[in-house]
Amino acid sequence: MKYVKAHNVLPEEIIELVQEYIDGEYLYIPRKSENQKSWGEKNGTRNSLKRRNNEIFKKYARGYKVSKLSEEYFLSEQSIRKIISKERKLCS
């Protein structure tokens, strides 16, 4: 999220009206509900984690041990088991 100067995007009347409520402070204006993006959608994190989790599941299916996957991906064994469980459900 980046800051935008109000003077660059809003008419002077609206700026004066907003200043009656909050003068010289930062104001967050949320997106319209129809324009909201889900977590990780904007920067690709969601897709990156999907690929990683699928890779973990495929390696597990080929015989990799949970402890080895845990070391390789720097995750706890419990996290690896959760990923495997979720991926297994997606494949069913």
C-alpha cells in the first residue's frame, strides 16, 4: 500500500470536509468490497505456497520421510504433516 496525496486526487471541498474530522493525520480508506483481494493474491505468495505444498506432497508420495522434508523446507514435522493431509484431501 502506498500513500497518495489528497491534493492530487480529491477536490478541495472534500479535503476541507475531511479536515474537520481529522486534521493532519493519516487516514486509511479501505477498498470497496467488490475490489478486495484475498491474502497473498497481489504479490503471488498464495501461488508460491500452493506450489511448495504440492511439491512437498509429491515428494512424500515418492517416499520422502517427514523428517527429511522438515529439514529441507525449514518447517516443523507437524507443519509438514498438515500440508500432506490437506494436499491428500485436495487430490481425493
